Amino acid sequence: MNNELILIVCMLVMLVCGVTAAMSRSMIKSAINLAAVSVALSVLMFVIGATWSAVFELSVCSGLVTVIFISAVSLTESKLDSTTQRALHHSRFAMLPLILILAGVGIIAAIVLNGFDVVSTADITQTEKPFREVFWNLRQADILGQIIVILVGTFAVVILFKERGKKI
Amino acid sequence: MSPFTIVALTAALLLIFSGLYLLLKTHNMLRIIIAIEIVMKAITLLLVFAGLMNGKMALTQAFIITVILVEVVVAVVAAGVAINLYRHNGDMEISRLNKLNG
Amino acid sequence: MLDLIASFISSGLGVNLLYTMIVIPSVLALLVLLMPKAKVSFRNLLFLLALLLNAALSLGLLKLDDMKLYLPWAGGEMGINFALRVYNFSQQIIVIAAFVALLVGLFALSYLRKKSYSSAFLFYYLITVALVNGSLLANNLVVMLFFWEALLAVLFGMLILENRNDTRAAVKALVLNGIADLLLMLGIIITCSLAGTPLMSEMRPIPLEGVAVLGFICMMLGALGKAGAMPFHSWIPDAAKDAPLPFMAIMPGALEKLLGTYLMVRTCFDFYQLAPGSSMSTLIMVIGAVTLVLGGAMALIQKEMKKLLSFHAISQVGYIVLAVGTALPVGYVGALFHMVNNALFKSSLFLSAGAIESRTGTTDLREISGLGRFMPLTAISTILCALSIAGMPPFNGFFSKELIFDAALETGMVFYIAALVGAFMTAASFLKLCHAAFFGPVKLPEGINREELKDAPGAMLLPMLALAGTCLLFGVYNKLPLSYIQALFGSFTAGSDFSGWPHSMTLVLISLAVLLVAVLNHLIGYHVTGQGVKAVDHIHYAPGLRTLYDAAEKHYFDPYRIFMAVVRLYSWICLAIDRGISWIYDVLFVNIVGFVSSVLHVFNNGSTRLYMAWAFSGVIFLILLSMLLR
Amino acid sequence: MPDQFSMLVYSFLGLPLAALVLFNLFGKRVMTKFYMPVGMGICLVQMLSAIVSLVLLSQYNKDAITFSQFWNYQLYEGASYFSPDTFSFLSLLCIGLVGLVTFLVAYPVLPDRRFQFCNVTLVLLLGMNGIALVYDLFSLYVFMEVTALSAFVLIALYRDAKGLEGSFKYLMMSAIASAFILTGLALIFLNTGSLQYDVVQAYLANWQNGPNPVLTQIGFIMLMSGFSIKAGVAPFHGWLPDAYQSAPAPVSIILGGIVTKMAGVYAIIRLVGEWLPGSSVVNVAFMFLGLLSIVLGAMSAIGSTDFKRVLAFSSISQIGYIVLGISSGSPLGFVGAVFHFFNHSVFKSTLFVNSAAVEMQTKTTLIDKLGGLHKQMPVTGTSNILAFLSTAGIPPLAGFWSKLLIIIAVWQAHGGVVAGVALFASIFTAVYFLMVQRKVFFGPCREEWKDVQEAKFSIRLASVLLSCITVGVGCVFPWILRFLGAQGWI
């Protein structure tokens, strides 16, 4: 059960980094914590054998999204998050860990006390098709959707990030 | 009842909760995007958990990849809108978004 | 000759004659209305032609046997079919109505020569004739009601012709008749449901018990309203002030009385069993007696010819109602005979007033005097009719009144005395009228030249004289109308003959004594005041009576006035309630909605956090609901 | 059915994609004139294909046209493919119609930014078509995201403060909705192993005896909440008025006319109406949500001072009727809801077209500033009255029939009180619309609007076209009902 331990650790890292990202006063720290969540998640995926999604998670989420954030923060840096704002932010989220700990204990207690269990619905007799075939042949509608999503993203960048004053 | 199940469900729920809490409490538009990202991470975790439970890991991976793509584009659009709003308002304060009423 | 025409028409048209009677006047009425202004003489010809045709067709109708016509109309279980029926009762009334309408129509053409509304009046006139024919021919109570109500509309139209700015009299007529018609409608509903059929010919007399009493009262009140008896009378004197005199002559003078009496007799005789001496009978007789006495009393003091005549129009209805109320054979016969007579002399008298008005411009007895010298034929006609209405033998009024006296005496002394009092007042007031208008020193209103004053033109005189002559004829040869009338009641009146000289000499002598008293009274009054017009002032200004009369002149006793006061109170209450309700709608409701709306606006103020809170509360609501409902 | 006909379905996705390629391949100088006409043409072709497909479906008595994928003909379990049925084609027809109207109105209203507008609108159409076509909940989610993303971009098209604000609010709520939907999908996927419609339907039919019922329940609630946010059902509606109000005029037409309905109501109709018709819990929940939407939307509309905002609140109220109809759980309610879906997209587009006309001519949509425009803009005013009457459910207009069906079905399912409240709320509908009509179009003309002209030809064409559909469908509706009865659908 070494595997399971690693998974649990990954998830705990995700949780801690996520809460830190939420509570952090500095936007950059938030972004970096978010990237750490992504990294932990991709490690988790890697351990359970979901290689493709792990790679995507690592490259896109912890890479691209962080880049987007940091550039957005730098674009809007000047008056952002003054000291008072940060103090305010801190006071708003001071209670969050406490709430989370209480909620976590409550949830775990509820699960354990009720004997709640998640039944595996896996069909052992059926071997699953390889990811390549599933992705390219079975999820063709999704792929079409992805292409269109990328198209929207392109148009959004063109429309929203274009310099003011220029007309297209 | 494996500890993995307990931790996975609890971690996902707590992450979603803290993401929504941030969404509800923050005054900063970029933090809203961070909150959305946190929630999405939790959901990805849930998806992985679901794939583990029903043994359809390949399908789950396809889902996860699509979700990641969508999530990134949402983040891009949100950042674009937020930056434009910053240009209008001069800060990222969300309570400035009150021009629409009537 | 007439017989020949009649049989020719009836053989040619047969049962089609029934609706022809309604269609022809209506179509010609439209033609008259649409005739261009320039073709006045052609229009008048057309009008006369219509009336002549109507009279000829009515004669043809006389030749038909009991005939029924069904045209499917608004169907249904109760079968509101367009059912017409002609039988001896309606035949006779239609003939009388047609001939009176012909004569008055002739007069109207001459009277209306210079009036601007003549086309409209003639149109209404012909429509009235058609509707009267329709209501008399209808064999279905609902169809009759249809014509009846349409007549009300036409009445309203005719009343506002002369004076469009002041419609008070017309509205009064509309309201009073409308109430009466509403009651009639109720009565018809009750009658139809009790009888199980709306067809009059299928109905058997219903005993007066329980609901039937209500139905009977409603039907009678409807009929009384049309006839203009108390308490639906008060519009007639008001209308007399402004309405054209041919209208007064034809509507309140003749046709409405015919219709009202027709329905009264049918209600008492055909639809319900009105027993002599029963409480309903007494009630109707009381109504009749009160109408008779009060109408006469008011007529007595009038010094304006039109008003005087209109009060007499009310008073004479009282006689008819009284007679019908006795529910005796002699009463019914007397009522119908008096109805015919009343139509003749009352229209003739109104026409005389019209003739005088068209020559002198007024009918106020205080302004005119001694006209007999200039208008001898008018005077003769008026005097003949006055004698007839006063009940002077051998005129028709005498014979019909004797029958009514007979019936009244048989029922109760009180009613007989009331009838005698009425007779006295009638005689006295007409003595005053004739004396004041035609005798005594010549007195003319300003602007009328003595030399230029002539008798009325032939077209006016002819109807007046024809009607007066008929009065005399029906008196001298009363077997002619009475035999027809008696035939209506079949076995009910079998064994007695009402024609000829009244059988009780005592009653005749008492009536003559009353007339004599009236003459004496007039002579005393004339002697005291020296003026014919003031001959009854000693009664008018007698102590005690004077205050009553003053109050009556000020309309204090007008049922319409009392009714309107009640209506006003009611409408005030309704208004208050309505205000309250609309306050709930306009103020309370709007304020609540506005308040809720503004509260919702506070919750939709653009704050994203609030929106998210909404959404999360929705999720919590869903979770709780799913937990609760499991 | 001949196989060639199933190729027809490709046009719903292929044509907009081809147009996108065409637009971006050539320079803007060459293509400027062609953006709008090409868009209109695509919408027209889409309407035609939808009608032809509907006819074919009823001709060959088939439930759905299942068409193969792009490069592989085998359908494994868990595959995502396209299988539109009657309701899908009806939605595709609505999409085509509203898209056509949007392009017609955008032609004069947006003289600049045509390139951006047309591109993003085509993507929006693609997204909505995808929603209507797919046979897999996850693909539905993907296309829903496409729709939502392009809607954000369109609202913020001019990058003005209001548009950006509305866009950001929509984005936030939509992100929450996506999170909810995905959570729900993950929890359901855990149990089913596939998200194909028929698999999920079979599972939901008997979920209480299946594995992990608690997770499924939570997942279903999450799914419903997410769809409700996207649909703008109260109390998830907060973003909707802001987004509608702030969008450029043609964008509010397509938003109010079809986008929110395709993004949310469509899925609700599928899930609740088609898959869970007998579930009392879901039905009661949606009954409450529907009633709340009806009353809250109508009450808020009464107090609004902006023409477009009134229409937005009215949308909430009308979506409440659709949801209420679905909550009855009976086939009658389902048919009523689907027809109200169609009718609402017609009359709400009419109203937004008219608001666009007013906005273009007077440069304002504030009700208190407007007044007496009927004399200057008779076509707009008249079509506005027709659409209002249809919204309020006045016979014989189309809106009356669908509302009638819904209220009858609700009466049967939930009793007289609920139906009575729904009926009573439609009085409020009449109230706020009469208020708007009186303040904007009737009454004396204000001094500053003396020189206002009637809207441009293409806008008038759009509102006349939609009004004709409202009146026409209302007049032939008894026959439609008879046809449905003959088909055994009611």
C-alpha cells in the first residue's frame, strides 16, 4: 500500500496548497500555490497511471495558467492590493482553516460513523481499450468541442487583449 | 472502506468548499479566477477518483484533458475581462461592479 | 268592399301574412328614412302607402282562422322558435291599432311639415307599427319580449327627437319602462318554467299558488308599465311637454294602452287563473282605482291641454286595470271595450291639441280662449270626444264605463265609488277644457292674428273627425265592437249579452247624476271665478287639498323620483364599496407590489456576492428538500 | 430512412465551421460585405435542414437520427456521438431562427466590428448546435462551455464598462455552474462508467437500488443546480438581468432568445422531463423553483426602469413556466414546456429586436426617458404589442396555447393552488408589459423624440417575421395539437 500512501500525501498537499492559495495575501504567492496544487494533482495521476492527463495537467495547468496569472498580475500590478486591502483580505480568511478543519473532521466522522463506503463499479472481466483509441475514436464530439473551445479562446484573446484604439 | 476513499472525498469536498468560500468572500477579481481554478482542481480530483472507482481510466483521462482545456480557456477569457475592467475602473475591486441596475 | 279586399289578401298570402305584417312596415320604414330630403312628397306618399298597406293587411288578417307559424330561431330544449300566431284576439287589436295608426299617421304628415326631424319620426313611427304588430302576433313569450323591448328603444328615440339637449323625460321613460320590462322578463321566465313551454298557445291557465303568484305579479307589472298605470306613469306628463303630439297620440294615447291591456287580459285569463275576489284580484283593482283617482285628480287641476290629456291617459288606464282586476266576464268585456274606446277618443283628443298647437303655437288654456269661432270643426271633434270620454250617452265611453261600473259594483262598493269619483273628475276637467278653449271671450297668444286664424287643414281634420265619428258609431251601434269582444271569451261570457243599452237603469241614473254634479260644479266654479279655465280652482285651492296638489306638482309623489332617490342612495353605497375595492386594487395592491418589487431590487443590486449567495441558498434549498422528501 | 438524409445533420456543424474558415482565410477587405449575409444564409439553411429533418423523422417514424462519427463507424460503450431527436431539431430550428434575426438586426446596428461579431456568433451557433446534437452528457458540458465562452466574449464585444461588468458576472456564475455540473457528472460517472444519455437514463430510472445512491443524489442535485444557474431559474438568476441588459443589442437578442435556454433549459428538459418524469422529489423541487421564478421574475420586472431589464426579468418568469411545465411530469406538461420553449424564443426575440430598434433610434433603453414612440415607429410598436400579448398568454397568439397546456398539466399534477398562482402571475406579466408599452410606445410623444425614425428595414423585417410566426403558430396550434394527439405524444 505504498501507492496509496503517496496518493494520500498528494491529496493532502493539494488541500494545504489550495487553502494557502485562497488565504495568501500576495497574488503571486496565490498563483504559485495554485501551480503546486496542479503539480500535486499531476503526481497523483502519474502514480495511478493516468500518464496523458498527468502530462497535460503539469504542462497546461501548472505551466500555462500560472503564466497567465503572473502576466495578468503584472499587467495590473500598480495599485493592486494595497496594504490595507491585504490586511482586509487576511481578516476575511482568518477563519477559513478553522472552518475547514472542523468541516473535515465532521465529514470524516460522518463517513466513518455511518459506515459509508463507495462501492467500486469496475467491471473486472472487461479490459479497457487503450487511451489513444478511446480519446481519438470514442470522444470525437469532445475533440470537435475542444477545437471550437480553442477557437473561442483565440477570438477572446484577439478581442479582449487587443490594444485600445485599434479597430478590427 | 479504504483511507484513500475517505481522504479523496474529504479533500475534494474541502477544496471545493474553500474555493467557493474564496469566491464568495474575496474582493479581487483575479482571486475569483484563482478560486475557480481551485474548484476545478478539486473536480479533477473527483474525476480521477471516479475513474479509479469504475475502472474506466482511459475515458476519465479523455474527460480530464478536455476539462483542463476548457478550464484554461475560461481562465484566459476571465483574465481578459478582468484586465479590461481594471483599465476602466483602475482597480480590481469587485464591489465596483454595480453599474447595472434599473 | 272592404270585405272583398280582406278576403283577397288573406287568400293570397295565407299564413305568410303573419310575418308580412312585420316585414312590410319595417322595410318601408327604411325606405322612408333613406329617401332624400328633396323628395318629401314622395316620402310622405310612401309613408301613407305603408300605413294603408298595414291597414289592408290587418283586414286580411281578420279573415284568417286561428293560424300558427313556426320559424326555427334560437333553438334549444325550450325552443325559442320564432312562433307567430293569429287568432281572434290579436286580429281585432291589430285592426284597431292599424286604423288608429293610419289616421294619426295622416295627421302626423301634416303636423310635421315644418319640423326638421320628420324623416326620423316617420321612420320610428313605421317601426313602431311593425313592432306592435310583432308583439301582438308573437306566440312565443320570448319573441314577444323581444318586440316589447325593441319598442322601448323606439320610444326612447321618439322622445329625444324634439329636444335633444334635455333628455330627462326620455331617460325617465326609459328607466321606468326598463324596470317594467325587467320585471316582465322575470315574469316570463317564471311563467315559461311553470308552464313548461314558452308558446302561449300551449299554455293552460296556472293556478295562482306559490311561485306562480310572483310570476303573475311580474307579468302584470310589466303590462302595467307598458300601459302606463301607477307606479310607472310619471314619464307621460313629462314627455307631453316636449314630445311631438302625434307621438303622444299614438304611443301613450293608443298603442301602448292596446299592448298593455292585451298582455294584462292574456295574463289574467290565459296564463294564470285569476279568480274573482281573490287577493291578487283585489290588488290589481286597488292599483287600478288608485291610478284612476290620482290621474283624474291631477288632470283636474291642469291648465295646460297636453298635460291634462296625458294625465287622463293615465286615468283611463286606471279604468281598464280596475275592470281587468275584477276578473269577471263583464269586467273583461268592459276593459277591452274601454281600451278600444280610449284608443279612439284619446288619440283624437291629442290630435285636437296638436291642431290647436299648430295654429296658435300653444296649448296653454290660460293663453287661448274662444277658439270655437275660428276652428269650428276642431271644436266639434274635441267636444264629441270629450263627451265620449266623460261618459255621456250615447257615446261609446258611456257604454264601456257602464260595464266597468257594473263590474266594480259587483266586486266592492269602494271601487265603484272610486270609479264614480274618477268619472266626476273626468267630466269636470273636460268641461273646463272645452269651455276654456272654445268658448268665452276670444283670447289669443301674442303674434297670432285674428284674421289669419283658420281651422286646421283637412289632413288634420279628417283623422280627428273620423276618430270622433267612430266614437259616436261605436256608442250608437255598440253591438259591432261588443259582439267581437264577447266572442273572444267563448264560453266564459256565454249566456249574457253586453251590447245595447245597459241593463241596470239605476247605475245609468247614478252616472248621469255624477255628470250633472260635474256640470253644476263647473257652473259654480265659473260663477265664482268668471273664467272657464279656472272653473275647478275651488277644488284645486280647497284647504288641505292645496298642499297636496302643490306637493304633487313638485313631483314629491312621483314614484320615479322616489325610486331615483333610492337608486342614488344605492349607487352611493355601491360607489363607496367600489371605491373601497378599487382602493384595494389601486393603492393597497399597487403599494404591495411596489414594495415587493423594490425589495427584490435591493436583492438584485448588481452585487456578485449577493448573486452567489442566492445561488448557494438555492443549492441548500434543493439539498434540504431532497432530504425532507425522502 | 435513406442514408443520404442523415448527412443532412452534418450541415449543422459543417456549415458554420466552413464559414469560420472562409472568414479567416481571406482578408477583411474582401470579406467585410459578406460576413452578415453568409451568417444569415447559414441560419436559413439550418432552419431548412431542421424542418426537413423533422419532416423526415415523422415520415419514417423514427425517434432520432443517429449519425456516425467523423472518422470511425463503430460505436463502443462510452462513445460520444450525435443523435438528434425531435426536440433537438425543434431547438435547432429555434437556433436558426434566432440566429437569422440576430444577423438581420446586427446588420444595421453593428457597422463596425462585424468581423469579430460574426466569428464569435458563428462559434456560439456551433456551440448551441452541438448541445442540441450530442448524445453524451460530457459532450453536452463541453458544448455548453463553448456557448458560454462565446457569450462572454460577445457581451464584452465593445469592451465598455457595462458590457465587461455583465460579462464578468455571467462568467463567474457560469463558472460556478460548470463546477456544479462537473461535480455532478463525476459523481454520476462514478456509478455508470459512461455518460451516454441512454446509459444515464437507465441508471437514473433505478438509482436508489444502484451502487452509491448517496453520491448519485448529491451529484444529481449538483447537476440540477448547475443547469438552473445556466438557465437563470430563480434563485440562481442573479447574473441574468445584468448580462442581458449590458450586452450589445443584437447580442441580447441571441442571449435572451436562445442561449440561456439551450445552455440550461434544454438540459433540464432532457434530464427531468425525459429521464425522470415520475420522480416526485425532483418534480416538487422544480415546482418550487418554477413558481419562485415566475413570481419573482414578474415582480422584479414591474419595478424595473430599463426596457431590456424588464425583458430579462420576463425571461426569468417565462423560464419559470417552462420549468413548471416540466415539473408536472406528464407528457402534456412536457409538450407544453417544449412549445413554450419555442414560443418564448420567438416572442422574446421579437421583444429584444424591438428594444434594439428603440435603442438604435433613441440611444437609450430607459423607460422613463422614452414615450409616445408608436407614432414614429408603428411597425415596432405593433409587433411589440403582439409579442407582449403572446407573452401574457392572450388567445389566439402562440403563447396562450403553450401556457394553457402547462397550466392544465400543472393542475393535474400539483393541484389547483399551484396552477392558480401560475395563472395569477400571468396577470403580473400583463401588468408590467402594459406598463412598458404605455410608457415607451403610447401616450403623447416627447419633444426630444419628435424626429425619431422607424427602424431600419432589416430590423423591421425581423420583427415582422417573428410577429407573423407568433400569430401564425397561434392560429394553427389546434391542428398541431391534433397532430400530436394523433402521434400519441399527449
